[in-house]
Amino acid sequence: MSDQNQYFDLWDDMQIPGRSVLGTPVGGDRWIDPSQFADGEVVEHWVPMTFEVIHPGSMLDYSMAHMGVPVVNQRAADVLERTCGDQVQLIEVTVSGQIEPFFIANALRTVECVDEQRSQSVALWTEEDGQPAKIGRYRSIFGLKIDPIRVPPELDLFRVARWTVALIASDRLKRAMEGANLIGPKFIPV
């Protein structure tokens, strides 16, 4: 048995039959920028948020809304809170047509951990791309692999620095979610 932790890119399973799909959050009559939930920082929200259901069906315990915003029900929030503690901010939201509370699961850490040699393909933004604010960030990554040695061993949920579309779960979090029989999470080894 290796003493090195295993990690997984955490998605939702789009293959679940009859599942619902969530859109972008709105606050009152304003669209809320979903990218703020991928920065690895506490989000200060000022208005209640609602997610519209863009494809009706059964709600999952764990799903991803527009732009990969993780949305969880109370059961999943409890697992995240027990396993991740202060590594995650749970922001209560409303899902149209649902009575029970839901939460955005906002990971509060980013880690510089891409293993560029083991990843299938990695491209960075450069000066030639004409996007000065993005220079040095990852433009694309296919077949993401991370270097587990660069991840603090106590981290169970985090975003990948410079490629924050990736939400990474530890093996400990994976086992906790599976042990709770949560419907929706999909774990892709990285």
C-alpha cells in the first residue's frame, strides 16, 4: 500500500437517467457570475441565490450547474462539512421547484500541482494570445494529472491553481461520499 494520497477530478455523472440539470445562479433579477465559485476563496454573497432547472428530472445529491458550480443537498453538505471542514464554504441556495435547501460547495484552496509531464497535453496562455491577464495560466489541459507530493496531505477538496475548472477530491473524500451512497458524484483519477 502506497503512503501517497490518491486524488480525483470531481464531476457529476451526466449519464444518470432522468436527472435534472441546473443553470446559472441568479440573485433577484441579476445573473451571478459563476466563475467566482472557482477562485478558491471565500465568496461574500449579498443576495439570496436561485438556480433554475434547465432540464427537469430527479435532483442529485451532488451535481454541477453551469460552468461547473458544485451544488449539493443537505446530505452531501453534511459529508463535505465532516470530511473537509474549513476547506469548503457551503453557501445556501434555492433550486427552483425544490423545498429542501441546497448549497454551493465552494472549495477554499488552490494548489499548484499540475504534473505537466504526465498530463496528456498542456498549453499555457502566452503574450502572442493577446490576453495579458491570462499569461502564465493554463489555456488547456487534456488528460490532467497532478503531482500528489505537491498537495498538502490534509487537503480533501481544492481547485488546481492556474486551472481552476478542476475540482479535486482526495481518496478520503471519495470514500466518504461513496460510503454515504450519494447520487451524482463522478471521480476521475488524476
